[in-house]
Amino acid sequence: MPYAELTITVPDSVWISEVSRAYPETTFRVLAATANTATGVARIEIAGDESAAVCEEIRAYDAVTDLTVLEADEGAHRVQVETTVPLLLSSLQDSGVPIEMPIEVRDAELRLELTVPSETLSALGETLDQLGIAYTVERIQQDVESDPLLTDRQRWVLEEAIDRGYYDTPRRTTLVDLADDLDVAKSTCSEILHRAEERVLKHYLADERSAPIEAAATSD
């Protein structure tokens, strides 16, 4: 299956486009989201020195029906947002694109990494074109034999954690220090590591469980 990296310009009609342009140094990390044609709910980490002000700015939008602060750290707020304009998320879902979280929006641009069948990638392009949503294909690699076990971001964070001694016994660094070194919020670092660990462990156990079956087949 093809692997593609896209940069999508968030339409002006979507509130996050305007607020991210107003705060171009702030990063919006969508950690989880669901949407239909009329409503959407998303957990978003707002990372930046002005994260508290950004929360108040978001609340002022008519399209935002509710914003609940779930966690507030220095330089980052984790919130749940309910909106009546889930245009971008619903268009991705309608194209049959599996959305790998977290995804980031910065200065009205969304970065998306996909490993999907060619027809799904084509359907996404057609949907974005029909909606007038601008996008740029940054990279495409044909004939990827299988889905990568980890995303580029998950691999980067996991490798940094290993190199810095996060998994050593005793540990040579803490989650807080690791997050600071990588310039990401503690909650984001924890979530990325958790997703990476989940994939690696499940993949390892799947291989282990299949080994006796393969050995038996060979002996026959």
C-alpha cells in the first residue's frame, strides 16, 4: 500500500484555522476525535505559552458549543471541544481514511501521515478537491508491503526514550525530563509512548504465539 505525507490547509470556515493563525506559535494536537455531518467532539492538547488565552479565544466561537479543560500544565492545556463545524474530520472519515492520532495543527496547517490503499488515497483527494480544501502531497512512496509498526513520531519518541535511559533499571531520566528534552508536553509524551509500547508489545506477542504453529507446520 502507498505511504503518503500530506499537509492540509484547514479551511477558514473551521474555527481552528482562524485561532491557529492568530497564535502561530501554538501547537494543537488532536489526541482523539469523532464526528458526523453536524457535530464533532475532540480532545485537544494546546501547547504553547499562550495556551490559557487560546482556550478563552476558542470559547468565543459560535461553532464551539462547549470547551472543558481536562488538564492544565505550564505551557499546555488539554481540553475537550464540542463543535458544530467538524468539516475536516468528517471529510477524512467519509473517505474511509483511518486517522492515526495524535495529529497536529499549527498555523492553520494539518500534517497527516497515511498508509492506505491507493483507492482510499484517491478518494481522499477527490473529497478534499470537492470541498475546496487545499492540500499538498509532501511525500508518497508506492508499494509499501505492510503498514509500518510505528509512525515516524512514535519511533522518534521511543528511540529518544531508549537512548536517554527511560527504560533502564534504574531509570536515567524521568517522563518529565524526557518531555522537556523533546519539547513536548508531558501528557503528549506519555500518550505517544503508550501507543508505541502497545504496538510493539502486541506485535511481539503475535509473533511469539504464531511461532509454535509455524514450527509444527515445518516439522510436518
